[in-house]
Amino acid sequence: MPTYTRGDATIYYEEYGSGFPLLLISPGGLNSTIAFWSRMPFNPIEILPAEGYHVIAMDQRNAGRSIGPLDVDDPWGMYADDQLGLLDHLGIDQTLVMGCCIGCSFIFKLLERQPGRIVAGVLEQPIGLDHTNPGFFGERIWKEWAEELVARRPDLSWDDLERFSHHMWDHEFVISVPKDFLRQIETPLLVMPGIDMAHPTGVGMEVASLLPRAELLEKWKAPPEIVPQTVEHVKRFLRANTPMGVA
């Protein structure tokens, strides 16, 4: 079972294919695991290794097969450091990224922390808050996860989980970074808006309007018949933004 250790945390990951690196950051909220990709309209693990990419997928800390203590004061930074630490562990200086759901907000934090590390990225149904879902990312988002975690982890208290969760979720728009930060991102990003309460279409559209180098693919998952076209669009975007001579 491939894992790497960062401090007291053990992070599970999987690798597929060879070529230019592409880090996948899964959907699933606080249960963001590799397995969630199989629930999406298309699974990049099944598609992108054959396109000449070294695809890396991971279970986030305290989800699936990854485990570790909590940084109760800087949750988003903790996850970003796990993700960047995995790249360090694998000897990867630069990578493409693809995130879905919470994975998009994780990518924004990576771009805030180490912008030069990310060559380009795909943002599939970003989470966020707008006028259509005020308060959506409150207790309902984290309480069940927190109850299950504290029940099996005697090293964690409910106060720890509550403090961690509030510091993670009590923010605006895309949650992980300030809204104005998106205007500063020079990385090419393909934005594919969602269509539900957790992933409002308006949030995805506004994300695309704020990013200086965004490419928007508004209709990508419904009806299901258009998904093959979406896959081809994603492939083209990645090829166009892969450094010359690779993939």
C-alpha cells in the first residue's frame, strides 16, 4: 500500500501511467478519497494515464486510508501541505492538477501557497456560496464526519473537531481563499460549473469571470450524452497546457 509520512500523518496515494505529472484532488467533502472519482460523470483515472500522463490520486487526511492529527487553526493549509508534501515525496517539481467539488477549493489553496508548482488545472463543479445557498456549508457539512472521526480517535476531542470545522468552513465564496485572490491567479484553469446547491452554477460562472486565464465549459455533464465531448475537451485543454515535448 503506497503511503508517505509527513510528521505524524500517513497519506495514502496511488499512481497510474507515466509522463507529465497530473495530481487528482478528489470530490467527497471531508471524505475526499480516490474512490469518489468512480461516482463522477467520467473517471480521470480510467482515461488520462492512456493520454501520456503520470496520474497521482490520494486520500485526503482522515479520509479513506489516510490518517493524521488535525491542525485546528489552519485546516486548508494542513491539506495543502499534505498535497504539496506528496509531490515532494515523489520528486515532482511541477504538475497539472484536476479537482472536483472540494478539490477545486483545495487547488485554490495550492495556488495561493505555491503558484509556480501548478502548470494548469481543471476545476470540475467548484463548491461555493452565493445568493442561492446561503449557509449551506454549515454544520450539516461537517458534523457527521466529525462524529465518526472522534468516535474512533481517542486522541481527538469534540472541541478539536468543532474548532477545526469552524475554521475550515466559516468563510465566503470558494471557502479556502479570499474572493479577490482569484483575480491574481495567472495559471490557466478550465472551469466546469456545477448545477446543484453544493456546486452552484453561479459560483462556477463567477469563478471563471474572476480568473484572468480561465476557459469556461458550462455544459459538460447533462445530458449524459455530452460527457464524451467533455472528456475530449478536457484532453485538449491538458495537451495545450502540458510543457512542450511531454505527453
